Amino acid sequence: MNRFFVVVFVFCFFNFIGFSQNTQEKGTVFFSGGVGKSWAFSPTYSVNESSKLTSSLSDDILAPQLTANIGYVFTNHFAVELTADRFLWNYNPSFPFTNDVLYTRIGFFGMDKWYKTNKSEFASTWIVGLSGGPVLSNNHFKSSDLRFGENALNGFGTNLLGGLRFEFQKRFYLLYEQTLGIISQTVKGENTKINLHHLYSRANFSLGFFIYERWNESCNTCPKW
């Protein structure tokens, strides 16, 4: 008899999780991870608070520009999320150096369906929001006369975000996210302080999935007692 109830429970459970509710409904949790590409617009810096200088800046193509995200729909069509973006920027001022940055941002965004099939087996959702948070520099280097500390919390960022999410079976999704923002840092070396200011844009491409806090549909395939 006990085995019978175990079999019934497992059967109902796997049928139960086969149902899913609206991905924009309160209680939905989502996770994603992927890669990004960033562009800087006339980044500036100053050394020891001297005159402001302009640098050329580019992604390090040999290092992954990673992104990871976890979020929660706190009310229908609105979500809060925590995102971590990694940047690895190469500067080319009078003394070249590399900036390995982890930008952790908290964001709020609104969303709505742009397109869906009849049974919502596929849907596309637009996203618009704001985010911001602290900047952690994992490494700052390198010049013969400059040395920087590691793992230092030394800045703050803020940005606008927009994107398009392609949802499959209300379970998995592909996300294209575009951000436009500013990152400011103060980097202290042994005898040097550098202030950095970046107006930048970044595109993230991520793969994610949904988890639902509660379910609209009942287990209609479970046996009736």
C-alpha cells in the first residue's frame, strides 16, 4: 500500500510540474547566465586629481565578459533582480593598464508580452528598467611605476536597461539585454590615485529558466479518491 501511494505521489508530482503559469505573474523566480560585450564612450581618468584625460578603452577579447542573474516577480509585470557583470577593460593612456571589474547591480524592471502563440508555448517579452550598485576591482595593473591593490570595492555604477526575452514552454528563455550607464571608480595605488569615469553600453546574451512559487492549474491527471 505504501508503495502505491509513493507511485501516485511521484506520478502526480511530475504531472503537476508539467503545468506552468504566466511568467510575468507574482511569485515567479528566474535565473540566467551568459556572456556580454561592452563599449565605452570617451572614458576619462585623472591621476592624483590632476587634469582630466581621455583614454581609449576596449574589451579584452581573450577574457570572458560574463553575466549572471537572479530575479523575482514581486507583483504582476514587475520584478526585482540581482545581476553580476564582469568587465575586463584595456586602457591606452600614457601608461597602459587593465581593469578587471565586477559590477553587482540591483535592478527593477517592468515587462509585458510582445508576442505569444495560442498556448504560450513560445512568447517574447519586452523588458525596461533601472539598475545600479557597487563596483569591485579584482585587479588593477600594470605599469613599471604603478601598482594597484586587488579585490577592492572602489566605485559605483548606475544604468538604464532594456531587453527582449524569448520564452519556451514557460520554462526556459533566451535573453538579450542592452544597458546604457555610467561607472565611476577611485583606484588607489602605492603612491597614486586614479579616478575613472566611464559612459558605456553593454549587450548581454543569456540562457535562463523559471521556477514558480505557486501554480494556477490543479493536478487534473491525479486519480480521484
